[in-house]
Amino acid sequence: MTESRVEQLREILDRRVAVLDGAWGVLLQARGIAEEEWRGERFRDHPRDVKGDPDLLNLTHPDVVRSIHQAYFAAGADITTTNTFTATSIGQADYALEDAVYEMNLAGARLARAAADELDRPAFVAGSVGPLNVTLSLSPKVDDPTYRTHTFDEVAAAYAEQMEALLQGGVDLLLIETVFDTLNAKAAIAAALDVAPELPLWISMTAVDLSGRTLAGQTAEAFAIAVEHARPLIVGVNCSLGAAQMRPFVEELARIVPTHVSCHPNAGLPNAFGTHDEQPADTSRLLREFAEDGLVNVVGGCCGTTPEHTRAIAAAVRDLRPRRLPAPGRAPRLSGLEPFVFGPDTGFVVVGERTNVTGSARFRRMIEADDYAGALEVALEQVRGGANVLD
């Protein structure tokens, strides 16, 4: 991202509510693309089915991808997302297309960049870095809580490959979105700081139900604390829920984060068939209320939304003042599943020191022996003994 575009984006975020584009899946499904069309000539003899892999279309049908960018920009979007939501080696393993990941991201970024640059107004490209089909915080084996299919370094490496290509393709910022596991997001942050430190970060969580927690169990405030070390330009909420259900979590973020806040909800809750029925007038009315109440700096759409939703949203928030950023808090803030904020009335804080390889020979032996179940028990013993914080 050039320095001028950085400043243009910041100026817009400070002056008015910016508009993100909407969903991709609903538009691609509506086109009825057949298996042979998804493959194109290059992947005609690929040994595995590829229909339903949207990121492959960057290579086999770039005209379709570019037309969707153009449709959202024509509807009034300020920011478009690249068609790269699942374009990592881990995500593309389902289609045996790991070797094409770099090209998918490079092409996806270039298509979005071209659509943005043909406009006669400022328009921006967010490199879409979606969640994975693996989680670092939770074990897929109920009988082995220490088991993981991938390591943190492997997840970070997969994200780094994606982000390097997005950077080369000309994106303006990286959107780490639909975060259901903050440890996965931290791997993405580590990758971004390594291969694309010049790109601003936008980090958006998804609350899986009305509890407002991620799949890994973290609250919105705890999530915000867990990623603030990355100094993101924007923090927000997207997916899983409609705007009406998201409001409490957006309010929570708006109250505490010293950066811009975004919300791009689904078009309501899914119906019995798994599709979304909320109409543009309803989604836009709810997001206008968010803006009028000073909760958001960026609004847009996620699953089930279309250019018609984007057009209604853009009209609804036009010329509204964005949320005013609060001053950064000075109190130390930590988080696990819940936030832990040091305040005047906190009193003594008990720190458990036994989960430390330099301070506990017993704990070090467990880590060296890959006895993570035993190491976890050491941590639990300290929490049960009254520790507020683990070292």
C-alpha cells in the first residue's frame, strides 16, 4: 500500500463511516457455474473435484471475480475484499490445490486492485485472510486435549505464503476475518508482521452464538485485548449472526478499543435451508442505528448480503459521523477466555509461577518430554489454588 493510500483511508475513517463490500458465495452460487467451468483448461485433468472452491476462480474465471468487485464498488463500497478467503495451503488441501495457493492470492489481489484503480474516487483493497479448517486452541480429539493437527509455526507459515502474495498483488491492508480461534489469529498476526509489516491490519472476530463468545470460548473484550499488541487499524465483528444479534458485542468493542471498529453482519440468521433472508432495507436500517449511536467506523455485509445490501447500507450511513476513538487505557489488561484488567480496586494479584521452564525443573521436564497433559495439570493446580495470572 502506498503511503498516500494509507493516508486516504485514515482520512475517510476519521471523517465518515466507511463501507465494506458484501458476500461472495451467494453471488457465485447464483451463477450456476458447473464443475468443468470451475476447472478451466488448466485444471481440466485435476484428480479431485473443485466445484465450490471460490478462490480457484481467480485463475480459471478472472472475469467473474472482477465483475463482482465492480458490482460492489458500483453499489457504493469504499473497500473490497479479495476473493481469497480460503486460499491457504491448509484450506486448499481439501482440493489438492496447495501448489496453486500463491498464484490464487496474487491473482485475487491484482483483480481487486484493478477494479479499485479504474474508479475516479478513492477505493481500497483488503486482502481477505479467512479462518482455517483447523484450530490451535482446541483438540479435535475429545479424549486427548493436547492433540493438534497442526502446529502454530505451520499455521503461521501457511498464512505467510498467502500474505506475501497479497502484498505483491497490491492490497492496501490485510483483513484477518471470521476469527473463531484467537490463537489462529495470532499465528496470522505473526505471519503479517514477518512478511508484510508495512500493511495495516484489520482483525474481525465471529461470535458463534448469542453468548458473544468465539468458538474457542473468548468474549469480545478478551479477544480485543488478545490482539491489541498487533496495533490493528480496525477491530470488529463479522459473520455467524445478523446485525440485531451482534449489537451487544459491537457495543462492547466500541466501549474499549482505542482503534476503529467495524461490523459486517450476515443478512440475518439463517433459515431452515441455511440461507439468509434479511432484506437490504432491514440490514441497512440496523447498521444506520449503529452509526447514529456512535458504535462503528466501518460497516458492510457478510453471508447472504449482495450489492443491493451494500447500496442500501452506503445510502443509510452516508455523511454520518464515525465513532470517536477513545483514549487508550493506561491500566494493564490481560485476557484468557475472560478479560482481566488491573484497576484501583483490584487488590493483590496472585501470579502462578510454576508454568515456567526456567523456574520449575518439574515443568521443564514435562515440556521436554512433550507431556503437555501433565503441563496442563500444573497450570490447573495453580488456578485452583487461587492464581489470577499464569506466568
